[in-house]
Amino acid sequence: MNLHFIQPGLQTSIQDGGRPGMLRWGVPRGGAADTFAMALANLLLTNAPTHPCIEVALTGPEIEFSGDLSIAITGAHFDLRHNGDLVPNNVVLQMKAGDRLQFGVLHSGARAYIALAAEMELPTVLDSHATHLVSAFGGYCGRAIRAGDRITLQRCRREPKRELPPGYRLNYRARPLLRVVPGCEVRYFPAAAINAFQRGDFRVSSQSDRMGIRLTGEPLSSKDVCQVISSGLCPGTVQVPPNGLPIISFVEGQTIGGYPRIAHIISADLHRLGQLQANSPLNFEMVDLGSAHKVLQKKSQLLVRLKDLLQRRR
């Protein structure tokens, strides 16, 4: 069977867990912008958490199905229609040959994930199906989906009806507080700049994408902060260029950079970047590395508990 994209949406692409461990070769991790939402969709279908999904950004696609299979959609909250009827997010949906799925109004968040109880017939690049949009490789022809594209599916299956428990349903309406650990060059910044960074009333610039998230707001004082030789960056690194407005490296970000690094967003909060729209407000809170590890451990345990819970309901 195949998926026929009647409408492509603004930026619809194939994503998975990306290509971790390749930064030293200049290959960004890439993959889903919100790995937590992707994992929830996959677990609903008993897939592995990083099984390839369809990432939908801001404006969703219209898809026609040529066969029977189950799907699940989590992440950003859209109005979803199945053959014209409104259907909920966060549940297993049963699609039949000829059915159509449409995305309507976006109510919160920025990116949704369509998980499939099937395998996509696409080649892997560097052990991943993820589309690297900036470099144009992976996924479907190395690019975002266009109208008329068809993706062939194999081993399609039906999963029983189930839904995410209320405690796992994501809400992106609240102003995010992103926890950070100190960056390599934080000692070069004056105390006033570090305090302003934590108190700052920042917003996401429209000049943001999967490569980097630029912030607007009151510029940080970087007077007398030395510029550094280009060195390693990873998703979540917060650099401060000479204009004082922070830039957050994101999933497709370059692997080295030369602006002073004031902070790094902790791994457990990285996925929240994927749900920020232009002009979304955000704040930072400095934590120590030990606290960051504990938060990540708790979030990982959440997914383990969800997997156990859903398996008991089969």
C-alpha cells in the first residue's frame, strides 16, 4: 500500500531518532524536532520510540491511504479529520483503503507526529531514515514532502484501539521554562549578563528553523567577552553573538561555531524546542549537571512506564 499526499503541508518530512554520535564527522544529529512526542505516538502502536514517523510542522498535510493500517498522532494539537469527521489526537486511528486524513486548525505547539503501524520503503542514509532538510539527504528524496508524492509501506498491521493516559497528553500552551547548564565560556560573561540571561523575556524570532533558533528581546551585554576559536556545538548549545541576542543550536545545526557559549539546554528539555513557534515566549533556568541527569532519568522512566501500561492494556 502507499500514502498519497494530496496536500503536502508547510514542511512535512520523514524523521526518526536521527544520527547520534556523528558530530565528529560534521554530521548533525538531525531527526525529530520533538523526540518525546514522536516516542509517544510510536508507543501507542507498540513501535520502538524512534521508529520513522511523519513530522508535520505548523500546517498539516492531506493524505490518502491505499490500504488498511493503524496510525497515531501526537505532539502539536491540530483539528484532525478522518474522511471529513473530526477525530481526536493521542489515540489509535484505524485507516482503510481510500480513507483520507486532513489536518485543520493548529491549536497549540508547532509539530505533530504521525506514527504508522508499518515500515516505510525508503533507503537509510548513515543508518537513519531521517530527512536532513538543510543538506538534502535522507527521508523521501532528501526533501520535504510535495503534493503528489507517494510513500510505499510494507508490513502494515492493525493495532487495537487505545489512547494516551491523561497524564501523558502534552500541553504546549504554558510559557516554557527551559533548564540549562553553564556553557564552556560562561565565565567570560559579566554577572549582569548571566543574570539577564536567566531573567530575560525572550521570544522566538521568525528567523528560526531546524538548524537554529534565534531569540529576540533585550540584548545581553557581551562587552569585553572574548571571541573564541570555532569549536564543538551540539543541539541545545546557546551562543551569544556580538549583537547580544542568543542563538540556540537545534537538531540540524552546524557542528562547530565561534560565538561564546553561555549555556546548554539540558537533554531532557531539548524536545520542547520543537514545539516553539515564531514569537513564542520562553525563559531559562540555570541548573547543575547532577540535576540535569536526574531530570533526564525521570523523563526516560516516564516512557518505560507508558510502554508497560500500554502493553497491559493489549
